[in-house]
Amino acid sequence: MNHRRRPLSGKPPTVVANWKMQMTPREALRLARSLRTSVGRLSSAVRLIVCPSFPAIPGVVGVLEGSAIAVGAQDVFWADRGAFTGQVSMLELRELGCRTVIVGHSERRSIGRDDNDVVARKVAAVIRHRATPILCVGESLPERRDGQQDRIVGSQVQRALRACPPPMLRQRLCIAYEPLWAIGTGNAIEPQQAIDMAKVIRQALVDLYGMAVVRRSVDILYGGSVNEKNVVDYVDREMISGVLVGGASLRQREFLALIRAVASPRPGKAAL
Ligand code: PGA
């Protein structure tokens, strides 16, 4: 792998933990408590956001209150209230203290059948509430084999954001590039491939919003089998400003090692 030093921007990198449905609320509370004590001063070097499942959110918000660790959600519905059995609105999430929401995760797109139109409505709801969506995009393995990744990802970005014209983009927007074939497989992609896709995403955003807005308001993350050993290879602050982590965020020791690696990258092995 061909490494070069990353240029340092003043902004701390972002680490988002997607806890999926891997923990009961009690287990999530336990992990949140130990993170609060163990992250300590590292929290100023990393922007840390944990996303528990819905039932665990109020407890985790309580445990992390006053700390530098923010709490996000893994999904949201687009309407604020109504007869929508089983759904959770942005109005509810905001009241609980969530200012960040993952939208369009590949598991929602496959299990929940969230297509680009549904994702667009959800992103718009999050932005309407002045919260930050983490919009997940990524191609499947067959699409990658066919060389379709730029087209697929570019169009996912464009379609998810078409209900959000530039004036709506007053707060930050986060896009997570998560190739489906890297999620939960242990097969993280080559860092250069992630950076290439970050460029594709950035271009799609520039086409939508213009360079000034993109520079000011957009973060691009990488997600898919990120762990404490490979994380520094992805966090190139020029192009990729953080990571979305599933499996490696579930065990305190492993997750802390990952946070530590992001907070103090090894000299000479910081990025491509
Ligand atoms: P992983 O999951 O880190 O376990 O691959 C990432 C995600 O699904 O967001």
C-alpha cells in the first residue's frame, strides 16, 4: 500500500458507532457507561457519535449527558406524527436529544425496502428538523464487478438529496460510503477505492449544491469492516473525514483501540 501523510485540517475526525440491533437496552447502557469513563480526554480529538437501537436511546442519552459523546438514531420516518404504526419520527428523536440520524443504510434498503424515494423523504425530514442525516450509499458486489459503482453511488446521492435544495442545507450533511460487499464481511476495501468513491460523491454534491456549500457543510465517511487496525488508512481528512463502524464498535476494548488510533494516527501511516 502506498502511504503518504495526510494534510492536517483543524477538524477532528468523526467516528460513528452503528450498534444496529446487536444489544438490549441494558447492554447498550453498560457499553455507553464504560465509553463515557474510558474515552475521557480522547473525546476532544475525535467527534464521537453512538447510534443505539430506538428503545435504548433515552437511557444512553441519559448516561452520556454532559459528555462529548453524541447520540444518534439508526433510522427515522419522514412524517412528524400520524397513524404510522411502528414508525419513529424526527420530532420524537429530537425530543430525546438525537441530532444525527443514519438514513438509507443498506440493511434498511434491503430489509425495510427503503428505495431512493423513501430515503429522500427521510433525509428531508431530518434536515427539516435541523439535524444531520448520515446518508448511506454504496454499490453491491455485482455492480462493482460491472464497473457501475460511480453511476450507482452518484445517482443514490442525487436522488436522496433532490428534495433538499441548497437553501435547506443550513446544517451539516454527512454521506457515508458503504460498499455492500464490505459491510460485516471483514473485507474492508482498499483505502484508495474509498477515496476514489469519496471523489465521486463530492462531485455529485458539487453538481447539486456548488463547491462553496460542499466545502462548508459536507462530511464524507467510509464504512464497511473498519477496525482498529485499518481505520487510520481511511481517515484522510482531505477527502474522508471519518468512519461509520458496526461490528468493531460493539466491544469496549476494540472500540477504544479504534478511537485511540483515529485520535493519534501513526506517523507516516496516516493515509494514502
Ligand atoms: P461493519 O458495519 O463495520 O460491521 O462492517 C458497518 C455498517 O453496517 O454501518
